[in-house]
Amino acid sequence: MLDDRTAARRELDVVKNRLWDNRSNLAGWKSYLGHEPGAAELPEYAAAARRTDLSGLPPTWIGVGDIELFFNESRAYSQALTEAGVKTTLDIVPGAPHAFESLAAKTHLATDYKARAHAWLHDELGA
């Protein structure tokens, strides 16, 4: 949940995303913000994708399935971070829905994904 404006896009309600769809997204953002998402103005740190200055942020790893609701906003945020000079890794998992690494935790797809995340953390933070 990087961009509240996704939840404000009512045309996305018809897309049948597994586990977390745009109706869930709307409920989440409304609960968090205390009002409808997509307003012209938000508190400065309310939505990461709305930040205009991303420079100086630490290295970032973003993992996302390509069939989940957050795919486009994750990809856009990754690009914005990269353009701001932030070392960014975008790990796209083909055919993976939201939370697949928990729902199908013992699959090769999930274990490989989690191993890449752990390796990135190890490389960035050291062990």
C-alpha cells in the first residue's frame, strides 16, 4: 500500500485480485487516513508514493507479484526511487498474487522469493 490513489480508482473494483482487491484497499486506506483516499492533499508521510523528494532514502527492496493489485504502484515507486538516486531492487514474481509467500509458503516460488529477500538483507545489512 504505497499509493492511496490506487484505492480511489473505482474501475479497479471489477478486477478479481486474490486475497487483497481494490475494495479491501479502499477499506484499508479509509481506515488509515480517516477519510476517502485520493484527496489532493495528504499529510506529508501518509503515502510513500506521494512524496516528491525521495533522495537520501536507504537502499530499498520491493517484492511484488505481477498479478496483484499493488504491482503497478510498486513498479512506479521503484522507478521513482531509482530516479532519485536510491539504490533499489525490484523483485517481480511472475504469476504471483498478493501474499503468495505466506499462502503457499512451501512452494519453490515462495521459498526462492524469501531467499532472495534474505540475501538482499544480508548484503545490505551484513550478518
